[in-house]
Amino acid sequence: MESDRSAFIDAMRSVASSVTVVTTNGAAGRYGATVSAFCSVSADPPTILVCLNAESRIAQHVIENQNLNINVLPQNADHIAQRFAGAHDKDIEDRFDNIPLNTDDVPSISGATVLSCEVDQVIPSGSHQIVIGKVMSVAKANNQPLTYYDGAYHQVTPIAVGAV
């Protein structure tokens, strides 16, 4: 029996995840968006997947450009997550305005861990496109990641092993 949509959404709110911004650049132009569904697929070869709403601009840009950067945001970058989620679209023309970048080619956000990928496969599933990316390079930041849980941003706090 298929799960109720609202029960599914409520359950997924209890799953904490790193906050990521997908960026792309190429023939379709430069674009970026905050996404919630990203994970590793394989280490041999290094491969990731990200789920993008099929009707979204980010999906259209990534598929046409055939590239993407996964920017895992540091814990102090909630303003960047909000910007790329569209919270400021009425006030700014370009989501990249005043965002510190390491490169303008396929933009990588300063302070983020960045996985630069070529699109390997695109698989439609429901309302989304599953984009599988072949990881071409990695730039690891030494920052704690920003996380998203139950509709809010959070910081990761380590727990001492064996603590009571």
C-alpha cells in the first residue's frame, strides 16, 4: 500500500541532512539552487546523486550544461542556503551577487566542500530527475557542515563516545 504524502513529508522532516547548493554553468547559463536530496552512490568510481524537481530551473540548467558542483555549506552559511532557495529572488537579479566564490566557471562557494561533477545519467522518478554525477574533483573544506532538520538549520555537535 502506498504511503500517504503528508505522512511521508512529516517522516522526512525527521531526517537530518547536510545543506547543499547545486551550481552549474555552460550553454544554459549559470544557475544555483539549494537542494535537500544529495548522497554518495559509489567510491569506485566516485559518484554522487542529487534529486532535482523536473520542472525546476536548476534541473533544466544541469541537464543542458551536463555539469554540476555540489557545495556542502559550512555551518555559518544559512544566509547562502536561503539565497539559493530563492528567499531573495524578489530583491536580487542574480543569486550569485555578493556570494564569495572560488571560481566563476562552474561556481564553487568559498568555505564549502565542493564535489565537481559531470552528468553521467539522468533518471526520471515521480516529480523529480535523479541526476547521477561522476565526481571529477573534490575540494574539502575543514568546516563543520550546516544541517537541515525539521524545517530549520542546525549545527553539528559531536557527542563524546561513552559519555553518560
